[in-house]
Amino acid sequence: MSRPPAAPPPPLRHYVWTWLALLLLLALTAASAWVPMGAFNLAVNLAIALGKALLVAFMYMHVRRGTPMIRVFALAGLMWLALLATLSLTDFAVRLG
Amino acid sequence: MSATTATSVQRQACAPGVAKPFHDAAQQADAAALGMWLFLASEILFFGVLFFVYALARAHLPEAFAAASRQTSFVLGTANTAVLLTSSFTMAAAVRAAQLRRHGAAALLLLITAALGVAFSGIKLTEYALDYRHHLVPLLDFAFDPRLARGALAFFWLYFTTTGLHLVHLTIGIGLALTFAWREWRRRTPRLHEQVENVGLYWHFVDLVWIFLYPCLYLVSRA
């Protein structure tokens, strides 16, 4: 073996707490949608979705445990998407704005 | 040089489940995980484009998107999100059991995960049936307030495209979960936990897509 064996998986209670946090965030976003806050409704919904996504990525997908190469690959998808979206948006902004 | 090659070949022959191009099991496991992440990166682009189109259309047709979103089922959509988040928990627990070589527990948890996936699909198909009854399916007999019909049509095209593609992904995930539940039960596949880890990554990714679809489709304008 060229490297030490993989670290043991985290205790089950970490996964249980993550699950409860996810359900709590779902309840928050569902309830907040019924409170009139104007543009803040969208901001709250997106912030909570991002929080849920980070919980899943870090607690369930273990992105921090991956090799540096895996992290680069995971970020590359987001980076290309950001690049494509930015370039497309400049096009739309100029033509439709 | 030939001596080291010979030993590494011998070691390869000894290690069960290590395929030919790899030096050792750890390298093979890294490569497998890397391959899955490469696939997921391409999936980010695949779904990302749909979210981009959604954002653009919603920015130009805000009132129609608000009105159209109110026609989706808040209760079923929220319940389905809870089902899917729970399935991610059981999948994470299944991967953990596989890593600890608790084959029976892993098989059972994968089975529960697949069942939750089937429950999600059932609720989603029920929603589709309700959408059809409310004349919300494009190309069939779509009918909406004429002032907002164009934008609402755009919303429901995106609604059916994104949830439909998500459902296809979930169906594949259910198939994978059942396949690996069977393999965990049989205990014959070497280095099985690494494959189950990849199935878990795929399942969690499908969950991530839904986490963003839920507010975009169901919560646009409830207040």
C-alpha cells in the first residue's frame, strides 16, 4: 500500500444530526415562503438551499476527505458553469437590457 | 526494473478485486472516486444550463412565473423533499455500513433507500396526474390566464423538463441501490464498499439537484 488505509467513517449520530438539520432547514424554507418579504423571499430560499447543499456535500459526500484531485474535479464543474453563465449573461444584458 | 515489475504483477494477482492498470487497491479506489466526480462535474453542467435558462426566463417573466408556481402542489412538493432528504440519510448510513463491512445492514439500508426513491417517484407521478387534470401540461391541453399564458407555458416546460430529467436520474439511482443491496446480501463482490461509496455519491448528487429545484418550482410566490 502506498498510503495509509482510509480513515474510519464518522459515527452514525453525525449523519442523524445532519438529517435533522436538513429537515429543519426544509421546514424553515417552506414556512418562510408564506411570509411576505418581497425580494427577500427569494434570497432566503436560495440561502437555505445553499445551506442544505453544503450540508449534503460536506457531511454525506465527504468532499473534505477527497484527494486534492477530486476537489479540483468537483470545483471544475462549478467553475465551467460560472464561466458559461457569465459569458451568456453579458450577451443577454447587451441585447435585451 | 523487471524484478519490481514482476513483484507488482504478483501483488496484483494476490489482491482480490484490483484490476490490471492499477498498482494497488488504494490507487484503484482513488481512480474510481475520481471518475465518479468527473461524471458529477458533467452533471453539474447538464443541470446547470437548465437552472440558467430558468433564471433568465423568470427574470423576464416574473409575474407569470409567480402565478404558474402557485399552481404546483406545495404539500406534495414539500413532502417529497422530506422523503428525498431522508433517503440521503439512509444512503449515507448504507455507505457507512458497507465501509464497516456490515453487509446485512448495508443491504437493508440500500433497500430502504430504494423504497424511499420509489415513494418519491409515486408522489411525483401523482403530481403529474394532478397537473394534467389542471391543464398544466404543455402540448396536451395547456390552459392558463391569457395575460400570463406565455410565461406560464415557459414555466411548465421547465417544470416538466427538470423534474422529468430528475426522475430519470432517480430511477437509475433506484436500480443501482437495488443492485448493490443484492450484492451486499450475497457478499461475493470484492472491494464492494468502494462501489457502494460511488453509488452514494450519485444518489446524493440527485438529491442536491432537487434541493435547488424545490424552491425554484414550488416556492416562487406563496406569500
